Amino acid sequence: MRVATFNLLNGRSLTDGEVHAERVAAAVAGLDADILGLQEVDRAQPRSGLLDLTAIAAEAIGAPTHRFAAAVAGTPGETWRPWQNEADDAGALYGIALISRWPVRQWQILRLPGAPVRSPVWIPGKGPILLKDEPRVMIAAVVDSPAGPVTVGCTHLSFVPGWNVRQLRHAVRALRALPAPRLLIGDLNMPGGPVRALTGWKTLVKLPTYPSPAPRAQLDHILLDPRGGKTLGDVVEVGNPRAGISDHRPLLVHVRQPGL
């Protein structure tokens, strides 16, 4: 079983700032993931050519099962508001996605409110600016893998220190109501040490992911819940390959499942 997480930066290349479907597809196809979590995903956004990045990624890895969950309606950095209901789906959306080559027995969407105050963020070329935090979301799926059900949660947490801790704890509580073994994947906007201390979950990959040209920090994680009494399997490969798009590198783990 190959599991990967990738913050797409809406599919944008750091070289020319453009978004092309072919580049997104090539970056994702190279991961050859059975289960793929995506963050900073655009759908019908003018800045990314009105593309459905979830559908492009799913087709690239031959995955028939996928779910996109919008965090906001509109365009981050411009005009947006928290996603409210299906009526918002007619316009530009931004959120996360979870993609699987295997059937999904159960889906669950968890809404994680954004921080109530503006916080300073360092923007390359601009320096620190105050940004309003966006609401966040987690997609959880009980995947029918060849070795049995596996729960996977994908999320992108707040950049606001302390608030992301609150969201992480909420996400972990929600996942523990679903069957073991359990994985949490995504851009958690915090390094591995605090993540492990706060959750007690095991880090399956310890590799830097940000910034992508020469990564120094690991903000993206693949975590395994040690509780539940079921074994996910042995880790046989990990990676953070260059992808050609985004300011994050993808993170990948290959696990040999029991009995396979």
C-alpha cells in the first residue's frame, strides 16, 4: 500500500507561476499512490484555469474513488467566505481532497473553524503581513484495502500557532471513532516533534517537505495511530520527491500490508 500527501499550491509552478493540467497530472502520477491526500486544491478557480484538480489527480493515478471538500467559496487572498452548503458548489472553490484506488466503505467530513483573529504570515518578496485565517476541513475515509479496512484522514491545518493544535486534537478524536488501523495525512503546519507529542501517533516518514526547492522543515505528515490492536504493516519505502509544482514536496510511504 502506497500512501502519499501533497500540498498542491493550487497546482502552481514556482518557475513561471502558471498552472497546467499536464504538470499536475505528471507530478501526481509519479507518486504511484494507492491513497493520496491533497491540500490547497482548486476547483473552478480562474487562477488555475477553472480546472478540477481533484479529478485530474485521480485520473493520473487511475483512482476511481475520490472526494473533494471545500473549505471556502471564492478565492483565498481575494474575495472568499466559508463554504456553507451545496449551493456554493456552483462557483470557485478551494479545499482538500482524498483519492483512493480502492473502494471506500464510509466517508466523513469534519469542519474545523479558522482562527478568529488575523495573524502575521511571512510572504516571500513581501515580508510579514496580517492574514485572516481560513476555515479548515478534514476528509476521513474507511478504505477497503486488499488487507482489510484502513481509516485515512486528510487535512490542512491552520498556520496560527495554538489554533492548529486545537484543530489537530479535534481531528484525532474524530478519527478514533473509526476503525483501526488509522492514518492521518496532510499539511499540519507544525513540525514533527509537537505533532508526535500532541497526538501520541507514530510518524511513518521523517523527511523535510518545505520549501520545495531545498526543504528544511517537515510540515507535511503521515501518522499512524498506535491504538486499535491492528497492524498496518512494515514500511519498505519513504520519499519526498521533487514534483515540479508547489512550494511543498509530496510525502510518500510504501507499507507492506500483513498477508500480502
